[in-house]
Amino acid sequence: MLEQHEIALSVKNLNVYYGGFHALDNISLEIPARQITAIIGPSGCGKSTFLRCFNRMNDLVPTARVEGTALFYGQNIYDPKINPVEVRRHIGMVFQKPNPFPKSIYENVAYGARINGYKGDMDELVERSLRAAALWDEVKDNLKKSALALSGGQQQRLCIARAIAVEPQVILMDEPASALDPIATLKIEELMQELKKFYTIVIVTHNMQQAARVSDYTAMMMLSKEGSRAGTVIEFGPTSQIFTKPKDKRTEDYVTGRFG
Amino acid sequence: MQESKLVTDVVFLRARADHDRREGIIRAVLLLFSIVSVFTTLGIIAVLLQETILFFQEVSIVEFFTDTVWTPLFASKKFGVLPLVNGTLLVAAGAMLIALPLGLLAAIYLSEYASDRARKILKPMLEILAGVPTVVYGYFALTFITPLLQKIWSETQAFNALSASIVMGFMILPLVASLSEDAMSAVPQSLRQAAYALGATRLEVTLRTVLPAALSGISAAFILAVSRAIGETMIVAIAAGQQPKLTLNPLQSIETMTAYIVQVSLGDTPQQSIAYKTIFAVGMLLFTMTLTMNLISNWLTRRYREVYE
């Protein structure tokens, strides 16, 4: 089913431990390039942990240990020779709660480019990124204003613009609309459809309607077995199939609202 | 039935009144204690002001702030406070040159680099350093640092500004480190994550995200440290000397405002004399300086609390 798409990310036998706690149990999955892949599942099944494996954010947790491979266009991002900082420059992230820096709108977008030693025209990059995040028209006269003065939805689009400005291949989104009202959520969802022309998007969401609306592929996560607290992917496929003809009984129960 | 209900109501009302009276007493006692500190401060200001006004009836305020010689204890009296201010600022500046950079580096290590375990061990140890009595620091300056300085620069005087500065710097370092670390730890984790996710290294996260976000808190810590250095008494009284001098040479003996006040209060200067009254004028000036610093620091702290809202 994935044959028609190039594979951007591919994990094989991925296990994550926090100290003695087994958080992710043996996940294998291929994420198609320039498509939107949703990760759904009940709370506490490790969706965010899984997402954070792709840009090595779990490295920031001192007790975290990742086993298995995660290939980014064929390169293992967990290869000891790979610099995690380099990984994050190619695989961007948008967080659950908008987290703009307490700086101006302009400086927020320019942040990533500055630390990467961007040599081009910064004004042009900022404008291009804000346009790509569908925020330019709302802020173009106030680029020097504090990002904290923006509304929640605008802040989240600013965070997307900030991620885009680093020119990544992949954008990871960790419940990007869960703190937003329905109109702001709709804007983010429309934006995602624009962004998938250029970027591979992986989104974690609690909201099954959202997953059904925006994504091309869906990964269903759940605790791997009774009594265990480790999450795993129990089913993966085109979103339409997951929501209409799921193969796994548990997926069916979850997407029809019978549990979770 | 009706009657018993009535009785219950009466009991209820009395209990309520008892409760209110008890609350009232507790409130009054607590209020009293908070007023005590307010009145103490007001009392100090009143005494300082009163004596300062008496002093300025005899000595011109212009002379006080412009004359460059301070000799109220000599036969030919001169009341130029500048040498004392100079001594105070010279020692404080030297102390800041040590306390600010080292304190900030320690805070950066504790907040951004240290493991949880290292921080849990190091921070309390640093705070113990802040608990060492200042008289100990004073003798450390006089008997250890000064001989060391004399070996390096033979012209170093037995009492000198530099040795007091160095020791005072180390005394204030924990204050700077602890308050700056608080300010940096208060920066939300989400901002660090945002920076890491954009491909920032730990150093870039620290310098470009955490420090700017904590800047007003760190400035407040710095200003509080300056205020502490200006008001510090024991170290300078022991190690810096008693010679009011307009000099920028830290190897020389100087006198700070605080050390002068100690010198006069412990000496045999007659209580009603003009020489004795000088200490109130100097004290008032000192109080104004540290109060201003504390107000600025308070204002900065309030500002930085609003940053993330």
C-alpha cells in the first residue's frame, strides 16, 4: 500500500525505556514522504514518546534509552556517529502548547536560521516562512511586536513558521491543536494540507475526527498486552481503511468510540 | 420539635460568634507582628532623618557632597563624604568583578548542565558558603589574602581594598549563583524544548534562550548583590583599613562608609559632638543607596514574573 510513496522515516524493532520502565514495545513502521501520518490511541500509550523518537528529543530525558533503528531516508538517526542536533535540523517539531520564545515575531522565526548560520536574506526567509504558515498577512505590520501578544492560534502558526524556517524535510506535530479553539484548529488543519506538498508530516492527535479529516495514513497505538504499560503500534494503514475496515478488533472498538 | 430546632439555632449562633472572636484575635496578633517590622523600618528612618537634619544644620550639604577630604575626627574638620563613597564603590566594584561572572557561570552550570544529583549536592553546599559569618571572611582576608597579595605586589599595604574585594566577592558569589539559578530554572521547559527542536546545541539553548528569558531575574540578582556589597561591614572594617582616601588603587588602605560608622560607634567620640553626628549622615546616604538598589531589584523581579504570561 505504501509502494507509490517514497519512505521518509522507517523504524524497525524500536524499543524505548525510561530507566526500568518499558515505554515502547517493538515498533516497526514506515512513514511515507510528503503525506500526513496520524498517530492515534488512548492516553498514556506512548504516542508522544514515539513521535519524539524521530527527532531524538527523548535524548533530553537523562534516563531514556532507545533500542532498534530509525532510518531517515536510509540513514539511522540513532547511529552513534550521528549528531542529534543535526537530526533536529532536518526533522522539526511543533508542540502541544504553543511555545513561542519571549522575543519578537521576527526573532522567533529567525531563531533557527541564526543558530544554523543562515547566510541568505533573513527578511526574505522570515516573510517566506510566515507566508507558508499562513500568518504573514496578520503580522506583517507588527514583526517587531512580542510573539506573546499573539492569540493562541497565531502563536501555534508562528511555531510552525519557526519550524519551517529551518527548512526541514519532516515536521512532527504533537497534538498541535489541542489547546486551540475550533476556528484556530481549522486553520491549522488547512495549513497542514498546504504543507504536505513540501513536507512529511507526522501528527499525534487525541481527536479521531481530526485524524480522519487531515491524515492520509494512520497508526493505531495501544498498550502492547494486558497488564503491560508499554505502548506499541497495533495497526497501520491508509486512514480510510483504519476508520472504515480496521483489521484489528481493538482498533475498531477505539475508532467507533466503544472504548478509550 | 419546633422548640428543639430553635435551641439548635441559638447554639449555632453562639458558636459562630465564638469562631469570629477567635479569628479576630488571630488576625490582630498576626497584624501586630507584621506591623512590628514596618515600624522598625520607619523608626530607623525617623532617627536617621532627625540626626541627619541636625547634622546638616551645622555642615553645608554642598560641602558634604563636593569636598574631597573627610576628617571629622581631626582638629581641622573636613566633611567631604566622597572619599568614603569612593572606598565603598571601589571595594564593591572589585567584589562584583568576582561575584558576577563566577556566580553567573555557577548558575548556568547548576541550571543547564548539572545532573539532578549534582545539583542536589552542589546547591546546598553553595548556600552554606553564604552562611559563613562575615567576621570569618574578614580575618581570612587579613591573614591569608593580604600576605598573598604582598608577595605578588610588594607595595600592598597591610590594610587594602583589594583583599577585602576578593573575599567579599566570594562571600556574595553564592547569592548571585542561587538567585540567578532560580531565575533560570523558572524559564519554562517548553522554551528549551522549542530551541532544541530547532537544532540548537545546549550552549545555544543556554545563551540564546534561557539567559535572555531570565535576564530580568538575573539583573535583579546582580543589583541585590551590589546592594549587599555596598552594605557589607565586617570584612571591610577588618581588612580594608581606616584611611578615607580618594584613590582607585586597590592596593592602598581606604575606608568605606560602613567601616567609618563602625569606627566612630566603637570609638570614644562624644555623643553630642558633630563628629558623632556624621555617622547618621553617612548612614542615611548608605541607606538611600541600598534602598534604591533594592527597589530597582524588586521592580525587575516583578517584571520578569510577567514575561511568560
